Amino acid sequence: MKRAQPKSGRKLVIREAIVQLFALQLSSGTSLDALRLFALSCVDSASRKTGIDTQEASGSDVQTIGSLLRTWHRETRYLSKDGSPRPLGLSGKNGLRKLVCLYFDPKKFDSVFEGLQKSGLIKETRQKKWIPTGKYGVVPIVSKELLAHLAEGVSRYVETITRNVTTRRKENTLFERSSKVRAFPVSAAEDFRILVNRQAIAFLAVVDDWLEARVEEASNSRSKKCTAGVFAFAFLDDIAMS
């Protein structure tokens, strides 16, 4: 049996992904006419995005915010004597502004700072300083960063599947696995959430540490650089989420 050619395989994967997303819209009550208009508006938006610099578009993504929070929890200059994140003032040598500007353009500080507050990722203390609300960021509101994260997740997933089904060398495939059952008891939904959250955090922490270490090692090197990482998510039917 011949393996699908890269171009045709990619088209098939992308087409099926789009079909499933459109089916999701229809199942939520969208009419066919409304869906057609929606599809046209999506095509129009996609055409306007063509040519946008990738680095500029991803400069304030969810992972970057995660890196900021991780630094606040790990680097000595941002830690108190007991090893917990130190409350930071906005200014100063090791203030919040300096920390944010390690990962973002200084011109974007105000928008990043506002986003951290609105997302509940930081909170103000009685002493008018700021502390993180958790080691890992979960953005609970729809924002441009969250939408960019969603878009990249879908795009990367399609890229990985396409590469895996079209590559001629098995050793070049990337990790892409799933686990699913169809008769899961709704009563165990909370236990499922707890299990996955614990295991996922452990897995992602190992991968993240390994990636960051390699980035640090190559920071002064002129070797070729690329973007690498993993996306992970769990799912439950709506009936289990109510």
C-alpha cells in the first residue's frame, strides 16, 4: 500500500479538521446560511493574516506568560527566604516591570500587566506589591493570547499528524497519541480531572525543563534555531461538565 504523498496527505488532514469544526458549529445550532457566511469571513481573515511575521504574532503567547511565571517561582532573585515567589513592586532592579520585560517588549508592559491582572494570574498584596496566584498559568478569559494559543494548537496538531502519516522514515515521527473510552461513568469525572492534571503537570514540567536547558545551552550559539514543544489537553463530554 502506497503511503500518502505529503501534499495530498496534508490537504486531507486539514480538510477533515475544518469539516469537524464546521460540524461543531452546526451542532450548536448555526444555520447552513450562517455557516457559509462564517466560512467566508474566516477565509477573508486568513488572507489578511498571510505575510504576518511569525515572531511578532507569537510574541505574547500563553507559553511566554508561562515562562514568566516559571521564572518568578524558580530564580533566586525573585524568591523569598522560604523559597516562595517574592512579592514584587512595579519598579526596581528586580521589580515586576523588569521581570515582564525579560520576555516581552518593554513597550508592551502595560498591556501584558493588564492581561495578567484580568486573567487572575497575579494579585495585589496589602503592601501594594504583586504576587502570582499559581505556578502555572490558566487563562480563564477569552483574550488574544488565548485565541493565539488555540490557533497554534490546532495548527501544530495538523502539522504533526501530516508529518507522521507522510514521512518515509519512521524515526522522524513525533509523539502523537490518545486515550479514549466511550462508557466512562460521569460520577468519576472529578477523579479524572484530578488524575490528568497531576500527571500532565509532571509530564510538562519534565519536557519544559529539558527544553529550557537546551535553549540556555545554545543561547550564545549561532546554530540554527526552531520552535519546539508539546500541546496537551483532556476532554469530557458536556454532560460530565455540568
